[in-house]
Amino acid sequence: MDMSMPPAGLKSALFSDSGFSDQSRIQSLMEDIFRHSEDPMITLDDRVSVLSQVLYLMYLARARKASSIAEIGFSIGYSSIAFLESSPGAQVTSFEIHNEALAKSAKEFIDSRYPDRHHLIYGDSTHTVPAFEAPRSTDGFDLVFVDGAHEYPTVKADIANARRLARPGATIVVNSLTPWFKWGIGPTTAWDEAVRDGIVTPLEYVSNACAVSRIQGPVDRAWAVGQFQ
């Protein structure tokens, strides 16, 4: 992963961190979990936008003081690293549809580095998220990251189901608001409807890790941050 140049921008109104101080450490962790996967079917994504998003998620979780975090979509574990690195006390619950070698090896790496701080639930999120019972000691998740299946009905259900598991006023991040790509149409439509219906209040729109007034493409990565109502 050749990322000798620092993340471009990484600007947000929600936190003041620049991203430069933690870049090397987070980059190294991303390389380590990738090597641990040993999956010949995937390649290392070395785009600066990937590292920038991981740094953004870490700083966001830290700024929002999120100690109980859920993510819908686990894959290779990059976002889990972001959230677990945000605070020594952060606990992360991941929902992942695939229980294949990639997710299992990523889970091994996460458990070895962050013992007893990560919970992985396999299965279709439209079933596993509503069936999940949060520990009695919590009032719900502080932050939810939606980055699972990209079909509109699934993203819509993920947002609604995550709201039921989140505490009042919790932070939500919805990834892949990139309607110029086929896989970005569903998340964008579901997000826009959640805002229209008063489920979510937008806090920030992000294009390649830089806050923008509205997302315009094409760019590699775009996401939205909001607050559940």
C-alpha cells in the first residue's frame, strides 16, 4: 500500500484532527489486516481515499465520544479498525452477510489486537439487525455505520433497524452516496428518504474525506453523517 502522500484534505466541521499524525499507524494496521487475510481473490486497495475514510471514521467516533458502535458490513475490517482505534474503551458490533474466509481471517486479526472488544454477527442484516438484543448495560449504540448491501430495500431497512438499536440522538454514517455508480443509487435514495421523512438530520456530507455542502460526482467515495431523531 503506497500512501507516501498524506490524505488530501480530510476536513470536517465535526472534528479538528488533520489526519497527518495517525496516518502511518493506521496505514500499517490496514496493511497488516490485509496480509492476514491471505485471500488470493482480493487485491490491496491503495487509493488514498480508502485511508482517508478510515481516518475520518476514527476521528468522527472520537469526537462524538462513541463508546458503543455498530457497523452493518464488516468485510476486511478496515472500518472496525477505525472505530476500535478511536478510543481504548470503544466496543464494536459488526453485522456481516458473508461468513467466508476473508471475514473470518479479518475477525482473527481484530480479536488478536483488540481482545473482547469486537462482536461479529453473520447473516442477512435485514434479519440479524432487528433480531439483535443490545446488552442491558447500554442505552443503545452511540454511532452506526451503514455499509452493507447496496440495494435500496436493504439500505432502507438497515437505516430503520439501526435506528431502533441506537440511543436517541445517535450518530449515523451512510456510505456509498455515489449515484453515478450503479452501487451508489440504493444508498443515496435510502438516505434522501430518511432525511425527507425526518428519521435523520444531516450533519455533514463528505466527498473523498472533505466536507462539502452537497455531494457531486464523480468521486471515489462519498458518504453522509447524520443524527437520528
